[in-house]
Amino acid sequence: MVQAERLVRTFSGRRAVDDVSFTLHAGDCLALFGPNGAGKTTLLRLLAGLLAPGGGRALVHGVALEAGPAARAQVGLVSHASMLYGTLTARENVEFAARMHGVPDAAAAALRALAAMRVEDRADTPVRTLSRGLQQRVSIARAIVHGPRLLLCDEPYTGLDEAGAAALTATLVERREAGAALLVVTHNLAEGLEIATQAAIMRRGRFVRHEARELLDASAYQSQYRELAAVDG
Amino acid sequence: MTPPVVAPSVQRSARDPLLVVAIVGVVLVYVRALMFTPIEAMQGPAQKILYIHASAAFIALYVGFVLMAIASILYLWLKDEKLDRVAESAAEVGLAFTTVVLVTGPLWGKTIWGAWWTWDARLTSTLFLWFIIVAYHLLRGAVDERGRRARYSAVLGILAALLVPFIHLSVYLFRTLHPMPILLKPSAPSMPSEMQVTFFSAFFAFLLLFIALLRTRYRVATLRDQLADLEQERA
Amino acid sequence: MADARVSLPVNVPPSTLGAAWLVARKDLAIEFRTRTAFLSAVVFALLGVTIFYFAWDSTAVSAVDLAPGVLWVIFTFAGLLGLQRSFGSELADRAIDGLLGAPVARESIYVGKALANLVFVVGILVVTLPAVVLFYNLPIGAGILALAGIALLAAIGLVAVGTLFSAMAVNTRMAELLLPMLSLPFFVPIVMGAAQSSARLMAGRPVAEAWPWLRILIAFDIVFVTACTLAFPFTLDE
């Protein structure tokens, strides 16, 4: 369970995240939409423990963000950048992440994660020789190898082909069913709404809309979103 | 069309009264040193450089550098931008004073010892201090983002403060084990009272100058940051 | 999916030193996969040592007297070459975010990288020291062991300061220039301490003569390893 209460983060006097609150239960997936610069990435980095909040608080499975390492243990992050070491192989990258999280039998866990993303046949290839899409899959494997209770994904479908997108959706669904909560930032409303249980739109650091997925009609939402996003310019 | 932005609270031609007083003070001390203080027997008129040299050296190291180091520690603790501006200003004015030391030192040395540079312990330490403060400014120049710049400078400032005793120790140890030509030391304790008065007046005048320059530099930094904030708000 | 709910593993995050060790191993694995930086630094050191020999009038200054100075100056610059690459791999694809997201103390990142840098620098020394002994005709004996010990002390100080500054420099516009400018003033007590003490020990002088310099070197190491470890978290964007 994830509880965010009035999170704030300021950069040079400007509020990138401005009073954001939400609750996610096990199995929830919040699809977060919004124009560029809305603060979505900042929000993710706050929850991942990469940035300290300037105000408000968040609890991940009962552990406060301020607890530092204990909170970070519960979180997995997939971001724009691959967060991989190009010279190392896919297996080495994911194993390193597993060991840093203290996963028992890290080698086996790494292979399982790579298999979940259908990329285990490239396990011993240096990452920098892989295509962007395959790198993305390895990056996702790296994020899930320690079984995080909160999985944060920043536009994870970017660069994935059909097979990769299918593998990702399957992994996200599997994580949800294992009791994790997901927060997925995406520009692709269709893909986002497909896996979401909650949907929110972020603008200028604030959640301007936030509701349960089942209350939404996908096509109506899409046109409303276009209006909202267009206002920002 | 948004109206042109005017930076608040700028007094157009404000001249800091302290700066005027300080400059007048320094000029007066010069006059006193040159005209009204006796010439030292052994060193001749060149000894009078001491009044600038020693004062600038002392203030650069103890006041400027220590202020920069303390502001750095406090910044990392309190995260107040004002402290970063204090550190920045102290470092810059300190750099100016240190440069004065490094220029007047050889001038004095050439006249007294016949050599521009003799690796005298204090001058060498000051040279390294100069390198450190230059590095501090280079670091500030290389970081664009204000918060990161402040943090990096603070870290460097604190480490530099820790380094200074090691530099002193190493240089002094080097000096004592490598006998240098016998130097004519400025005989501070046995200075006649007139010289002492000039000496302390010089010190006081330069301290005043340091503080005045510090305040001016701090104001410049504050205005610069305010301007940057306003420009970003407009963007 | 029967095991799905049971599959969340009970993870035991490594201790700070354990995590540091993982980071060090990872850095060394990356380094020795390509070896380019290491080989460049070694070649630089060997070339430097050789060139210096011809920069002096060998009839006026004996090679043995020249050796300590040359060794420590070259060691410093070769060390800088190694330090430059220290954080590069972390920024390229934001791998640093993976490190920062790990459930370990931030200091472990610094300690791990410093350890890897130490291995790197010691590696350079392992090649450079014998080269200096060979080219400068140093007498082989107990003095060489002392030299190795001093080299290790100097390497610790070099790496402690250099790793911290490379963490900062890598985020700036002029990283390659900035790292030497920041680090070299700090290397002065190291080079002086190492050169002066090793010169005395190699000339067969009693240890008591070298001791004041060794003390400076040891004190420097203690102060700066501590200070840089404590300062490292402040170099992170949080």
C-alpha cells in the first residue's frame, strides 16, 4: 500500500510537485498522464527516494520515505534512461541490482527477471550492443528483480516493439497480481488505461483529475485529456 | 505584453558609506606610513611594504578564508542561500587580498633579499592558498544550477579549510630542513611605538576595507540571484 | 500464477561495507573488461618516467636523487587519469540512479568507488615502481619495501580526495580540466610527504628522519578519508 500526502518539491523557487496526494492499494495501478514539464518524472523520483520532498510525506507499505534505505528497498524504478552499465552484460547488470538489494540467490533471480521480459537469450551480451528496445527490457528486468512492492515506470513503453510491449504488460500484470502497486507514466492513453485501476492527469505539479478507472469511458477521457493538455500550450 | 521587470529595492546610486570610510582610512594609513613613520634601519624604505603585505596576508587567511569555511559548514547544515553568498563573497575578496600579498611579497623580497622568490614558508603557503581559492572560483563557474553550485562550493570550502593546516605543516617542515638564505625578519616585537601604531592602523584600515568590499560583493550576489529568479518567473 | 503471492522474496540488503564491495567489484569488472583506461595510464606513467630522465643533466644530478621526485609527480598525474573515469560510467545512462535507489547508505557508493580507484592506482604503481627502479638504477633492498609502503599511503590519500572531486567534476562543464585543478592543491602534502620520506629512506638515512613526513602523510589519510566520506552525500542531487 502506498500513501502520498501533500507531497511538494521545489526547484529554484518553482513547485515541480505541488501538493500531491493519493493512495494505492496492493494490486492498484495508477496511470499518470500529463504534458511535458508537468512534474510527473519529479514525482516518480520523489517516490523512488532519489529526491527528498520539500514538504508532505509518503509511506510505502508502512515505511516512510524519510527512512531512506528501508523505503527504497520496496521500490523499483524504470525511467527514460536505461540505468545500465553498457560494458557489462544484461545478466551482470541485473545481478548487480539484485545483490545491491540483497536478493537471495541473486544469479537465479536475475535470470528469472530476464526471462520474464523475454530477453534471457541475450543474457550474456554487453548491454551497449543491444537495441534500444532490448535495453529497455533489460532495464525493466533490473527494476523488478528484487520484487518491489511499488513499481514506478516512466514511459516504459517507449522504444518497445510489439513483443516487448506484450512482455512488459504481462510483467506489470504479474506484479500487480503478486500484490505490488504500480505507477505508470505514459503518453499513450490507450496503453495506460488498459492496465490501470486509477487514472490521473498532472499539470503544473498538481493532480487536476484523479479517479478510478472503472468510472471512465476511454474515448471520452481521451478527448478531455487533449483539451486539458492543450490549455497548457 | 508583460511590463518590464524592475528589480526591487535597488538604490540607484547607493554608495556604501562603509566603503568610503574604509578607502579613506587606507589612504590615510598610506600617508602616515610613507610620511610620518620612521624608516627602518636595516631594510630601508622598502620595509614599509610590510604594512600592506602583512595586513593583507593576515586578513586574507584568517578573516576571509575562515569566514568562507564557516559559511560553507553553516550552508550545508541550514541550506540558507544567504550563507552561500557570504562564502562566495568572502572567497572573492579573499582572493583579491591574497593576490595583493603575492604581489607585494616578491616586491619586498627583491629589495630586501635580492631575489624575487625564495620559497619563504609563509609566502609559499599563501601561494597554495591562492591556488585553492582560484579552484573554488573555477568550480563555481563550472556549475550552472544554483543549489548544486552552493553545495559543491561548500564541500570544497570545508575540505580546503582542512587542507590549510597540512599545507602549513608541510611547507614549514620543508623550510626548516632546507636552510634558506638568512632572512631579515620583520622585527615585530621590537618595533618602535610609531611603527606599531602604523602597523595596527594599517591592519584596522584593511580590515575595514575587507568588510566593506565583502558587503558590496554580497549585495551584488544578492541582486544577481534576485534577477535570475525574476527572469525565470517570466520564462 | 499459483506461487505469485509467495514469490515476494525476503531481501536482506547488504551492509554499507558489503555494498561498497559490490560497487568496487562492479567498477573493476567494467574497467578490466575494456582495460583502455588502465593501459593508457600505465603507458603515460612509463613514458613520463622515461622522459623525465632526459630532462635533467645526468652528470649534474644523479639518477638516484632524481627518482623520488619523478616517481611521485608521475604517480600523481597517472592517478588523475584513472580518477577521471571514475564516475563516467554512472552518468552515461543514469546508472547512478540505480545506485541511489538501492537500499544502502549513500556513503557506500563513495567507499566502493574509492576502493576501485585504489586498486587502479596500485595497479599503476605495480608497473611504475619497478620501471623507476630499473631506469634510475635504484639499489634494491629494504628501501624498496619502504617505498612500496609509502606508495600505498600516498595512494590512499590520492584516491580519497580524487574520488570525491571526480563525483563533483563529472557534473560540470569542464570535467577534465576541473578535476586536476581541484585535486592538485590537495595532492601537495601527499607528494611532499611521500617524496621527502622516500628520498630519505632510499638514501639509507635513519627512519627518524623520514618520520615527520610520514606522520603528515598518515594524518592526511586519516583526516581526508573521513572528511570525504562524510562530504560525499552532499555532492548528490537530493
